[in-house]
Amino acid sequence: MTHRRSPRADAVPTPAGGRRALRLRVSGAVQGVGFRPFVHGLATELGLAGEVRNTAAGVEIELEGPETELANFTVRLVDDAPPLALIEDLHVEEAVPTGRRGFCIVPSTQGSRVETLVTADAATCPDCLRELFDPEDRRYRYPFINCTNCGPRYTITLSVPYDRPATTMAGFTMCPDCRREYTDPSDRRFHAQPNACPACGPRLTFLRPAAPSERLQGEAALAAAVRLLREGALLAVKGLGGYHLACDAADTAAVARLRARKHRDEKPFAVMAADLDTVRRYCFLSAPEAELLLSPRRPVVLLERLAAREAALADGVAPGVTTYGFLLPYTPLHHLLLRDCARPLVMTSGNLSDEPIAFRDDDAWARLGPLVDGFLTHDRPIHIRVDDSVVRAFRDRPYLLRRARGYAPLPVAFSGADREILAVGGHLKNTFCLTRGGRAFLSHHIGDLENLQTLRSLAEGVAHLQGLFALEPEVVVHDLHPDYLSTRFALDFARTRNLPTLAVQHHEAHVASVLADARYTGPVVGVAFDGAGFGPDGTVWGGEIFVGRAGDLHRAAHLETFPLPGGDAAAREPWRGAVVLLDHLRAAAGEDDAWLADCLRRLPAGDNLLARPWNAVLHMARRGVRSPLTSSVGRLFDAVSALLGLRHDVAYEGQAAILLETTAREAVRRRGLPRSRSEPAWLEAATPFAAGDALTLPIAPFVRGVLADLDAGVEKSEIALRFHHALAETAARTAAALADAHGCEAVGLSGGVFQNLLFLELACRSLEAAGLRVLVHRNVPANDGGLCLGQAETAAARLRAGRS
Ligand code: ZN
Ligand code: ZN
Ligand code: FE
């Protein structure tokens, strides 16, 4: 955006008939992003008269002046819009000139229908950062500095239109200096709703749970927190969307203490570093990854570690994996903390294992007090809790693993429906969405719906998003699983409002999600590989290949089923899957139990397996006692991980599969990606066979291949890579054959297994080699965090087809 004054701006007298008037209606993310000041500046620069106001529908502009300037204005309105603005629609209509003079910003009007977008929270901008560390600036080291280009938005917004009284800043009265900035159209803080300074704004407080009556404020509070962190203590820090638990990321004892107190055994912690140079001391960093780290969304970015031992943080930060999740400071308080501590800090969500992150001060104090040595907090309330987003770079573009802060509540485009839809998502990594027209307003990451607190977050989240965008769902969509808490919530919600409901199968929703994400409407082959989802045939699905379109998908192939003795216990104990797979092979080969015992003995860490109640588990599996059949590719990954002795029990969902990927990457580093399409030798046997009306991808060849390689002394990492490659190649060949048979030009890849970027790359290569277009996720995660979008897409398609 330019502030250069046009030489024509002063030429107010215009030739007769040259003066016209326009009314412009702008919708999109145009409130709280400095849009009205920008409009004011542009109109003034071009010498145009009129006014601008926020409405519930967006921003409305009345303009009057010479024709050329008006045309100029409409072009530059779009081209030079402020960095956080997102114009979705611009409606221009002719109005009657009234000969008015000057341009002004008028107070907001309340409209009946809210169309405008509340924007996402944005990281401190470069201008504010410069002021933060400028001793001459009146906001020098003020932890709440912000402007129209940065700062809190979604997390402080109570309702729309987005104006100060509708935010959690309502309780702070601006001092004369702040008021002057706020009302000066030429100021960067003109109508910046969270505008504040040390004289009038929020204040830092430090307290210790051990002595809660001793409070420190301002610089003293910050100094006490920094001292604590440098001494290896644990600190709760209030951020944008909730509290973090922080400690020195290089301090082994501190990190171990954090793990113990948080009851989090092995799941990696996110680490905040002051700048890119610090990140480069620990990780490989490509240009697109650096760009992701620096973006105003400031997500956690998963990065490959450097191999050198001295490039390591404390062991407990990310045990067993070769990545670190780094993020850069995104609030002024983070910048101050990181600069003063001068070391990377663990910044993990402030909760106990699976609970939602704490964001209300009293709740945080009650829940986190016992875990930490100190609290660094402040008096600007957080209205809605939002976790940090997590992203990786895949083929140099963002690939989301968790969509939350910085993204929510911005909508994602989908095929659209006439009726407003509520899609409640799945069970794990829950997100929901509400739709209007072609926009799906996706919630932030709610979490695993395994306790009442998370369920309450879902209910509150739905109510809040409904309020923000005045959405009144007319159809409610849920997973086919009758016992998911999300399903029960959906049925309750629909019953009390007398709304129709629609159940969508889990993996059909995954495929529809990637179709919506890629905006693809043609017929496709859809591959949904993940952990587990309810199948209509009574088996647990998770390795499914469909043909068709969103809303009309047919299961054309799936992984051969195998029993999961103990059900959910089998997901936590991958060794059970390993035993079951060996038994599968034994039966196929016509061998006896002695053969099986011998197999177990020969496995790496076989003694460990033999010490387990493997006989009892086999018994259960063979007799079908509490042993649902599954076609889950996620469980196959787990079982292979256990066969290789990488992991027999898991501390978090997906851990065994992550270790298998990590191990396979060692081989990739050594010899690159597999080139030949016929490598390894055991791939040839993995040909799908027809059974019933769907193809079956056999599992025996994979198990046989792994065992043969182990017997031949092939290195584990090589075997892990061969397994990845063989499975990707088999899936791709099957998908290609189906695409050929059904006239599809594209293949969509979705489901939690595709968080494994090595597997994703191998699958993409195989499919591309077959001349197919590959659709991958970009705007929502491939895991269950993207499920709600697929549910909405499916419902929209069925509504269009009149089959709801
Ligand atoms: Zn700023
Ligand atoms: Zn002030
Ligand atoms: Fe899933």
C-alpha cells in the first residue's frame, strides 16, 4: 500500500458530468485488519469524498468524485489491501452524487445477517517489533503492543461487528495518546481495536503457586519469570489462545520434570526459538519452511533435525523421533521472554495429558498451579481457547497437521449448499464446521472427545461460531459411529431444534475432504488410509479405496482384514498386531503353533514378545473373542513396527507408525528413495485379488517379505523403507487400475496415514508415474482434523442430488 499523494488529488473541480457516486460493499476478512483506515487513506489520496463503515455484512463505502479516480479506487482497493485483509466479494453499484465534501469513517451499523469474517490472530508485525525494542518509543518493552496489521483477533472477539466493545479489551479505557492514534486516520493504529500502551492497557503479573499473595507486575514480573526459566524451573505463560507450559529446552532435568508433571510420556514438545538462526542450529530449514515459520500465522513447523549431537536439545523434548516442532515468538510477550532468556524454550499447551488447554485465569491457576513454579499472566481475557497450529512442508508447500491459531475462524471453500450445514467431525482430533453458501467456517482444533471437558468445548465452540457468523444450521452431519460423543452431540443438537441429520461413513468423509480441499468435482479414486473408523459391514475400516464423487463413493478395494484382539487395547499394544499377522502367515502356509513360536523367537526383541501373553491373545483372535476385524492400514504400520522390534507398546496414538517412518528415513538418507517399481522382490506377490464386490489388498506378502528380509540380515531401516514402498506401490497400482476401469483422471489421498510424508511422497510418485493427477490436502489436515469438511462436502452433494 502506498501513501504517495496523487497529483490529481487536489484537482477537485471536475468537468461537467464527470462527477459520479458509487456504493461499494466489500465482504471477506475486512474487519479488524485496518481496512477502514486503508479506505480512508486511499479515498483521501485520490481526492474522493464519502464515508466508510463496518456493517454486519462487511464494509460499506460511499464514494463521490471524478470518474477516473473512482475507477482507480476500485482497482487499488483490491490490489493494495492491508496484509491481513482477505476480500472475498466486491459489489459495486451506482449512486446519486450529492456534492458532499471530505471523507470520514462512521460508526458501525448493526445488520440482521452477519457476512463479515472475524479474522485470525496474527503475529506481531515488523513495525510493532521495531517499536517494542526501541528505547525511545513509548511502548518500549510493552508486552501488549499491537496495531491494525497484527495482534489478537479471534481469541478476543465476543461478537460482531468487530469493534472494541465487542472484544475482551472493552474493560480498558484508552489514554489520550492511544485515543489520538485510534482516531487519527494517518496512524497505523487508526481503529486498531486492541490498541493499548503501558499507561492504559493490560499488565503483566507474576505469581508463584507457593506464595500466591506476593505479586510482581510489569518489568519485575517479566524479570522474575526469566530468572525462573534460566534456573531450570517450570513456568505457565498466558499466550493468545491459552496458557503454555514453558521451560529451558536444553535443560534435561527441567524437560523431564515437565513430562512427569504433565503426565505426558513421550509425545514431542513444541519449542519456541527467538529467530531463524537459532532454528538452523538444530534443524534443516528450507526456504518454504522458513517462510512458514515467519508467516503471521506462526504455526509450529515440524523440521528434520541435524544429525550432529551438539545440535540437540534435551533428550526429553522429542524422544525417538528425528524431527523438532519449532515455532517463532508470536506475541510481544514471547519476543521479550525469548530475548531475555536467550535460549530456546519448550512451549507446550497448558494442560494435563489429554485435557483441553487452559485459557481462563482461575481454571489455569487451579489446573496448572500444581504443575509449575511460577505463573506469568495478564489481565486481558482470552475469550476462546485456541491451540497452536502444526504444519509441515510437503513438496515446498504447507501441509497442515493441526489447524488452529492463525487459521481459525477463517473459512475454507467447498462445493457449497443452499442450506446451512453443521458437520461435527469425528472422535479424535475433533474439529467441526458450519457452512454458508460456498464457505465452511472451520473451528479450531477441539481435541480428542474422550472427556466431558472436551465435549463441552465442542458445544461451546459451536455456539460461539454460530454467534460470530449468525449461522443457523438446517442440517446436522455426523460420523456413522453411533457411540462417538460427537455423534451423540449432533443427534441432541438436531433433536432439540427438530433438524434433519445425516450420517457419513468415516472414510467416505476423508475422501470427500480431500476433494473439497482440492476443489475437485470430477470422478476420482479416493484412497483413505488411517487408524480406525466405523464400517457399515461391522468391521473396523482404515484401508479403503473408493471410486466415485463426493456424496456418491463406492468401496472398490480395501486392505485384507485381520483381527484386533482386545479392540482398542490392540491400538495401544502394537505387539498384538504383530502376533496376529504372524498367525495369518502361519495359517496361509499351513504351519502349526511351533512354527509360530519359532518365528517369534527369531524376531528382533523376540524375547520381549515371547514374554507377553501372546498365547492368550492368539486364542482371543482365533476364536473372535473381543477381536473385531479390521482393514486398518494404520494398524498394519503399527504391527510391522512391532515385528521390527521398534515399538511393542505406544505412549501416544500413531507412535509406532511414526517410529517406522523415522527408521525408513535412515535408509532414504543412505541410499535415496527406491527407484525401481519392482523393488523389493516381495512386491510382486502383493497383488490385489477379487473377493465379493471389492478388491482385497493381501497382507501376507508384506509380512512374509519383512520376515524373509529379517532372516536374510537386511538392515531394519531398509526393511522399513521397503515396506513403505511396497505398500505405496500396491495401493497406487490398485488405484491406477480402478482409475482406468472407471475413467477417472485423479486420485485423492486422505486419512491419518498420509501424515507420514515419506509414504505420501512414495504414493504420489507411483501415481504420477501412472499418469494420474494426485489430490493431496492443503487447507485442512489429512487426519481426522479434516473430517468435518468432508462430512459437509458429502452432505452438500447429497442435498444437491436430493438424496439427503
Ligand atoms: Zn503491528
Ligand atoms: Zn494508552
Ligand atoms: Fe480417520
